Amino acid sequence: MTRTERLFALAEALRARRSGVTAEELAERFGVSLRTIYRDLTSLRQADLPLAAERGRGGGYALDRSYTLPPVNLSPREAAVLVRSGEHLLAMRMMPFARTLASALDKVRGALGKSAQRELSERLRSVEMVGVPLHDVDPRVREAVEQAWFEQRPLRVRYLSPEHVESERVVWLRQVVIDRAEILLNVDDVVRGPRQLKLHRLLAAELVDESVATTHVSQAAGEEAS
């Protein structure tokens, strides 16, 4: 990568992340020294990019929040890599947020002009990704998990244990872990505490209000007391 290419890539990296990013993180990403990154950042400032250094936790280098940027223009090469990678994630069932990813891929395609879309189609035909799909999951369960994650709302789930015992739980989804063979959900079970559930063992899932989660805890406490 030439210095000019790196400067453009650095500007795009800062554009993609408006929160602070440290010089150390940037140096590691681009495989250069800290001194080089500092020199590049100075060059971007001299080119009138409104770059600021923020101190404290979560700080680092960031674009001024009031700065607006033109729409992203993807090359057919960039779009081909993004689309094929996204399609692979969907086909292999590796991405729990299928609806959001499919929508994003449509937007990537739609951002290209007619000739670029034609080139994208040609490039995609020459790329094939293979692998073993993960366990299938009811689309309604995937959508509920996706919505709960983005909206930070509790879920009522029906879960099948490895011993084939079904149980109903109300959980808060805290983290999604994509393993080589499983999609794992780290949750706070409102009754049982922190747990790790396997996505494909969710037989059903629906979003509920926070009041339902509170009621579920009270009911469980009452059952233990009796």
C-alpha cells in the first residue's frame, strides 16, 4: 500500500468510526509505526480534514461530530467482497442478524451504477465459498433475537436443554458469540442469572416488556417461598 492509498484508507477508517480511535490501534491496523501514523494524521489535518484528539476513556482521534461527509462510493471490487462475504454468512447461518444483513447487502448493490452492478455480477460468479452450515433456526426466533439485541429488550424463550428438557425463560441478551460450530447467546436469565444458550436450541422466542421480566422474577420468588 502506497502512502497515498494509506491516507485515503485512514480517512475512510476515521469516517466509519466517529468515536475515538487511538494512534496505537491505527498503527496496528495499517501495519506501520506510531511515528508514521502521527505523520499521516498531521497530513490529513493539513488537507483540512476536521480531525480532533479526544482525551479520556473512549477517546482518541475522531472527526468533528458536526462534519458531514458525502455518500459512500464503493468500487465494484469493494462491493463484490462485501456482498460475497455477506452472502456466505447468510448461507452458512453464521450471522444471527439475517434480516439486517440482507438489507445491508441490498443497499450495497443499490449504491452501484448500472455498469458497476454488471461488473459486480461478473466478479461474484468467479468467487465461491464453501463450508458446513451451522444448525438451522426458525426464522421467527432469529428475528426476535435480532430485535431484542438491537432494541435491548427482554425475551421470553422456550429452550431445549442437551437433556431434551424444555423450559421457559425470560432473558436479557448481553452478547452474541459466533463459534466455529455454534452461535452462542450470553444472557442474563432473570431467574437463573448469567447463562449461555445455544441459538439452535431456542424452540420459540418473543419480545416482552420489562414489566414482564419483573413479574417473572416475582413469580419465581413466590414459588420458591411456597
